[in-house]
Amino acid sequence: MQDDIKRVAQSFKDQTSSLTHEESTAYFEQQRENYDREYSAFIESYNSDECYLCGKPFKTISKTEPCVHWLLRRGKFKKKDFSKITDKFDFYNISAFLRWVANAEAGVRNINNLKEESSDRKLFETTIKWKNIEWTLDCSKNDFEGHAGSKTDFPHWHFQMRIDGNQFINFNDYHIPFSKDDQLKITLESDPESGFLHTFGPGGQGMQEHMDRLADDPDEFIENVLTTDNPEDGTVHMQSIVRGPEGGISGEKINEALEMARNTGKSLAHCFRETLSDDKGVSISTIASPAKSVPEIAKRSERKRR
């Protein structure tokens, strides 16, 4: 099957490479519009405590119609029924839904997909939080290749689910096969020459995308980010280091920055930049890091190959 996936991936690369700039732009614009429509339908249903996929309330568990909303466990979803979900929904279907509900509750801080906190051995390692539930989706490069000579000699991924911090589904409970569509997307994403970039739509961005935006335009990010009274509600923690000339920095200017931050809700980094912009010899460095409210990525221990 891997050879078939590689052939399809190469065919995709050949087709996209022949597109003009206008054709490529039109394609991605169409994709964006489709995502926007789907996400709008999701939000409308979410606000009514209903699933936009099956149309049923989140509390409804219909054994004849498995649905990914079971993972919210508003109804009597049992661990043994997890495979019914993965038989019907592939990795990207499940990922998108969980990201969307998490984002709808508290934004990107509920989705930790930070590369710097993930192992180099992993294709993906993402922990998603929603209310009292935490899900982790995990796949190593060895998992994607399949463990040769074992019962899991096929491309697969792992899933963990915690409720109120307690075990519900463990990583080693299931080796979940990737669909052909999953494998194609992952193969293309792993190839920098493919031109393929998968997104989870307007409600699917996690902390990595958030930090990428900061890196792309730090000035715009610092100018627009707002602080919160409760540090548990934040997304990014910013620490500013202000260096002044030999004569030091005016205490009046520092107080002005603090007052501006209190009155506007703007970050102290932004307020220092505003109040000290005309002062010669002043340099301001800002270090951004994920806030404490961002869940840690749950780690899976891998069996080493002999």
C-alpha cells in the first residue's frame, strides 16, 4: 500500500506543479471557503450542545450510528466502543473535531502541538484539552512505517484519553490504522517539495500556529495581544527586558507604561515600546513562551527495536 500512496503523492505533486499562480490561489481560496462554511455550521450546533456531524445532542450515544462526539463523553460512552469511532472516522476527521471543540471553549491555548516540546522521533504529538477531558494523539516515525515482524505491521497512530486526570483510554490500548487519505496527507506534508499544506480550518489552529504567527510578525503580535487578570487564562507569557542608557530610565516613564497596561489591557511589552519609543539608548527585548494554562504534551514511552 505504501507504494500506492507514494505514486498518488507523486501524481499530486506533478499536478500542482503545473498550476499557474492564479489557479493555485483559486484552489486554496475555495478550500478556505469550504472550511469557513463547515466551521460556521459546527459553531451553530456546538452552541446548542449538538453535534454538527450527526445532528444529535452531545449527550446522545446511538450504538447504530457511531460519532466522534462520543469522545466528549457527555453520554455513557464506554472505552470498548472507541474502535467503532475509529472504524468510521479517520485521523484527520477525529483531529479536526477535537481541535474545534477545544478552540471553541478557550482558543489555541487548549491545543498543544508545539514542535519544541515534541520528540524528533514523532510525526505528531498533540495534547488537546476540553473542559475536564484531555486527549493526546501520537505517532512516531516507526508507527507510520509499521512495526515489521509484529502484529502491528501497518501504518498506525496512538490515542490517550483522560477524564478529570484519570485513565480512560491508554496509548497501548489501540494501534489505530491510518486511512489511505491520512497516509497521503502525511506523506505530502513530510515532503517539502510537494507544496501541500494541510490546515484544520479557522477553529483548528493550535499553539504552534500561534507561535508561528508571533515569529512572522512579532511587532503586530505584541501590539494586539491582550493581558488577563488571571494568569491561568493566558495563552502566551511575555517577559520584557528593558535596558537603558547610563543615566537609567525615568521612573515616571516606567509608571506611565504600567498605568497604560492597567487601563488598556495591552501587554507590558507593548506599553514599554510606546512610552520609551523616543528615549535614546533604550533597548527592549521580549521573550515569549507558552503560558501555564497550555496543557503539557502527554508523553508515550516507545518500545525500542531490537
